[in-house]
Amino acid sequence: MTSHIADVLIPLALDTAYSYAVPDGLDLKEGDVVQVPLASREVVGVVWGLRSGQGGNLKKVTGVVDAPNLSAKMRKFLDWIAWYTLAPKGSALAMGLKLVDAERAEVVRVGVRLAGQLPKRMTPARQKVIEAAQDGVVRLKSELAHAAGVSAGVVDGLIDEGTLETVTLLQEPVAEAPNPDSGSAALSDGQQAAALELIASMAEEHPPVTLLEGVTGSGKTEVYFEAVAQAVRDGRQALILMPEIALTTQFLDRFAARFGVKPATWHSGVTGRKRERLYAAIASGEVRVVAGARSALFLPYADLGLIVVDEEHETAYKQDDGVHYHARDMAVVRGRIENASVVLASATPSIESRVNVQRGRYRHVQLPERFGGRQMPQIRAVDLRRETIPKGRWLSPTLNLSIEDTLGRGEQVLLFLNRRGYAPLTLCRACAHRYECPNCSAWLVEHRFRRSLVCHHCGHVERTPQACISCGSIDSLVPCGPGVERIAEEVAEIFPDKRCVVLSSDMLGGTERLRTELAAIADGAFDIVIGTQLVAKGHNFPLMTLVGVLDADIGLTSGDPRAAERTFQMLQQVTGRAGRGEKPGRALVQTWQPDHPVIAALVSGDAERFYEEETRVREIAGLPPFGRLASLIVSAAEREAAEAHARAMALVAQPPAGVTVLGPAEAPLALIRGRYRFRLLVKTEREVDLQAYLRDWLGRCPKVRGNARVAIDVDPQSF
Ligand code: ADP
Ligand code: ZN
Ligand code: ZN
């Protein structure tokens, strides 16, 4: 007799689905969430396949879990991710499967309370439930069972006997329906044309990917809102991915102005019941628009019609632990699988996306001017070789004059330095000891507000010592170089009666405080804002007319081939904060190398030339997107173990034509969190099936031993 066998994928680091027998009478569909035995435990998994066969000696599926079914499209997407990133399939599933307590997630919930009828048969368990319900409060079944310390079945029994009665609990909907025809903005002609193009492409049989490129302040948001409105009108769902969703109060308000309500948001700060209800409501299609961090890409949308990737060039889209993926690239894949349009928006697109436009793979929609006739800021380089700056100071006389001038007119100044804390390096004047992290090959950064030395890689914190830990000298420690806190000190000395605020991701008070401060800046509560890249992106500060970049050269000197592109994007974004309101803006960029192509392009405003040159450099070097790249990091608690395993891997690499394997060499950060790291780089021609080669090679590698690990990063963002 044939019976059914279910191949169940379990959300753990496992590469294959396990087979289980389906008990008679259990009606299973592919995508169902089920409970199965694994070793001596019961775990939850998803039915990845069903087939007929002899399941005689297989363990049995225990039961079906009341959770949203994972659609065929969703399963295909997760399979694809696992294939592309070489992550175990189960790890990909773990990103897409959230276990939802169906009762807690339900939008209309049923509560229970005491009705008065005594049960025919009294048991100690029933007695406990009745006692717990004595106060007459309406509770969910699960809550009452929990309060009484019994199983939900006991509560069910008491409902059957009329001891408890059920009450419908109405609760607010998870998210109200956005109205696509509420407050439509009057679009400029250019915006209108761009919006129509996006909308038209959504109706195509195979909706395309479109790069929406527009200078800072051109109103890209208003344009893609029209595409979102269309998705809603079509009865489909829209996802807007953002790099810093937790800080986007302004964005949520703008959305509300356009659609009447705020969108549902999804990020790591959304927890508990809210998270469960959202997950269920996204799966049922009730939630129509989601604005979220990269993890929102893995939600089980019922019918996704549009994905917008805002600030598509942002590095925050890359996940660098667990499954290494780039949310922009995976959004394109998900869009294809779901038959959804994908819009990549940026003022400074990635070279990858620009090349995809040139290759005809992506459409291109451009907004070359700022909205409302506003001018782009005037950008000037301040040549630090020609400025006289006292030791221990970082603001040049030229910049100081401009600040004074701007403040004199009652306007706002942003001083940008992409360095958190007070000083990036601390050393002892007496013995030259440099304070280094015990777990990482990195300096400890002084944070003066917190009176500590902090490692930005592993979070190690120690009190700033009174006496040198190496030689015991008192008061011999010298902070070297500036961080934003140190700039704040300098600003307070020069402009003592101005209102000044420092913004960085490690600010006391966390996200909530940051949001408040960002709103306060927009309202004009501060004269001078000193910030890291956190303030560089996306925000609209209408009163800000001067941006001072304190050290434009940070980042340019790193060995990373993407350094120039990244720095250019960052400087474009931050200088783009100036002059977004009524008054025109200026930016002063302090640099030691005013002739560097990045600085020259920024000052001349000739982004095109910079991109062309940078693209040519990549092409000559065979770097992405003209060649393919993967990085394999071998790490272990002992340096020798890591190196030995990396060497053993290199020995069996046997790269075929078109593939080069470089290394092993010490990784750029040779020690992180107490683990030594060696790196192998795989570089291939564009036509080579990189994944196939990697699988083949890894299949020949010796097994890792002890605590050694190999982390695979396809398309590494820094290398
Ligand atoms: P970008 O994202 O391209 O930098 P935004 O979408 O933030 O630009 O728009 C810049 C500013 O212009 C915002 O303050 C926005 O409210 C305003 N704006 C853009 N388009 C319009 C429009 N059609 N009507 C009114 N204001 C607009
Ligand atoms: Zn010392
Ligand atoms: Zn560290």
C-alpha cells in the first residue's frame, strides 16, 4: 500500500528537508507548517514536498501547526536564496518563518470569562481555572490557561460545560487601509512623467526593475508613492524597503499625508503580539503597505505587486552574518518570482544598478532637478594644506567664517564627521602604549560622555583608566584624532551661546531619543548639528543651509576597491542636506587631497564623469559587476587552526579556466571577537557559474575541525 511522505524543512542550519510519514487522515498541503520529531525533540518545520511512497520506517508528522501556509512563490524565493548564497536551506527558511500563535495573532479574538454554571465533574485542574477566572476579567483562552497553570484543553472543557462563556474581543486593526486617492500631491511635470512611467510598467506582463534616479530633494518619494497607490488600487500589496526604518518618522508622516494613514512598519524593534499580528495580517493580505528594514523582504505576502528599495546604494542592505545576502539584489529576485515591479530609488545609485541600466536589464527613470526650483547646494573644497589650524582643533578658519555667517542669518549648520565617540585612538605619552581591544585587531575608541573606551567591532567596554595600564603613569593618556564628541567640545568653545546637538548611533537614549532630536532639528531647536552618517541620509531639515564635512578623506585611504564609490555616495548624501528649504545651501568639504577624483567630482557636480571613470576601473580590474566575487572567511579561536584550515582548502581549490582563487591571507580585520580570520577570495569571469564552482570546491574540502568555521559571502560588499 502506498502512503504519503512529507519532506519537511526545519528552520535550523540544515541543508536538506527530512522525510516523515504522513499519518492516515492528516490532510497536508505543501507549505503547511507542521510539528515533527527531530532526535528527541519536537520541532516545527514546513512541508517542502509531498510524495507517495513507503513511509514504513519513517517517523511520523506529529500534527499541523495553525500558522500561515508558506506559498509556493515564497518557498521558491527561499530556495533561490539558499542556492545563491550557499547558506543551508533551513537557515534561509529561518528568515522567512515566524512562529505565530494563531490565537494571539487573530484580528478578532475570542476571550473567555466565568459564566457561573458549575461543571458536572470537578477536577483539580478545573478548580484552578475557576479560581483564576474568579475576578471576572475577559482573557484569551491561552492567557487563562497560562494563569491557571493548565493546558488549553481544560479551558475548552469548561466552555463545553457552560462554566466559561466566550466573548468576542474587538481590537484595533493591525494597520488601517491606506487610501490611494487621499491627499495626492500636485506633482511637477517631471515628477508626473516619472510616476506615469512607473505606473505603466506595473501593468506589463513581466513587470520590470526600474532605477529611479533623482538628485537629493528631487522628490523621488512623491513619485514612488504614486506607484504604491497604484498597487493598492490594483488590490495588491506594496513593500517599501528602507535602510534606517526605525528613524523615519518624517517618512511615516509624509506617507500619512499622502495615504491618510501610516504604513505598517516591520523591523527588529517591532516585537511581541504586534509582530505576530502583523505577520498574520501580511500573510492574509489584510495589510496592504509595509515599510520595513531588509528583513521585511522575507515576509509571506499574499500578493506582492510592488517593491521599492529606497536609497538602493546603501550598505545597510547587506546582511553580513548568518545568511549573507544583499536585500536590494534579493528584492529583484523576489519581484521576478512574485511578478511584482521593483523600483530602486537613489540620488547616488550603485555602480551595479547603473551597469544593469546600461545592459538593458533595468529601466531608467530620472529626476534631474530639485523640486520647486530649489538649487543644488554650492560645494567647495577647503584645502587643509593651506589652512592654519591649531593642534587639537579640526575646524578650519574658512569653515568657521562660514558657520558664523550662517548662524548670523539665523540658519542651521550641519557638521559631519563619520566617527563616533571622542577620539579613535588613545595612547600613553609616557610609554607609547596604544589601547587596543583584547578580542579584536582594532583600537579602542574613547567615549567621553560614557567615560569609557569602546571597541566598535565587538562592543567590549572598559572604564577609561586614571593611570596607564601598561606603565602606571598618571594623567599620561592622550586622545588622538577627533570623533563627533570632540568636535562638539571645539564648537562649544568657539560658539559658546549656540544650541548644539551631537547625533550618532550610540547616543544615550537610543532610537527614541534620536527620533525626538531629529524632529527637534527639523523644527529649528538647534543651531549646530554635529553628526555621523546617521544624519547624512534622507532627512529633510528645512532650515539647514550649511554643511561642513570635517574630513572628506576618511574612507578614501582604505584598500577596499569600493572605497571611492562609497565615499562619493556618502558625501553627495550629506552635502545634499543643505538648502532643501526656502533658502539656498552651501557645503564646505575639508580635505587634504582636493584633486582626488571623488572630491573633484563632488565639487564640480559632475557625477556622471566620476561614475564613468569608476566603472571603467572596475571593468579593467574584472571586479563586480564585470566579474564575480566571493569571499570565504575561515575563523577559529587559535590562529594556527584558522590558517591551517584555510591552507587545506586552498590546496584542493583546483580553479578551472575563468576562476582565480586568491589567498589565504589574513582578513582585513584579522581578529574579531576573539576569533582569528583568514580569507580566500574567489574571482571569476562574469559567465562562470560561481555557485556551482563553490559547491564543487567545498565538496572537496576537508571537514572543519574543532571550533573552526567557514563563512561564505557571495558578492561581498567590502573586500
Ligand atoms: P528626495 O527623496 O528625492 O531627496 P524628497 O522626496 O524627500 O526628495 O522631496 C524633497 C522635498 O520636496 C520634500 O520636502 C518634499 O515634501 C518636497 N516635495 C517633493 N515633491 C513635492 C510635490 N510634488 N509637492 C510638494 N512638495 C514636494
Ligand atoms: Zn603608559
Ligand atoms: Zn573588540
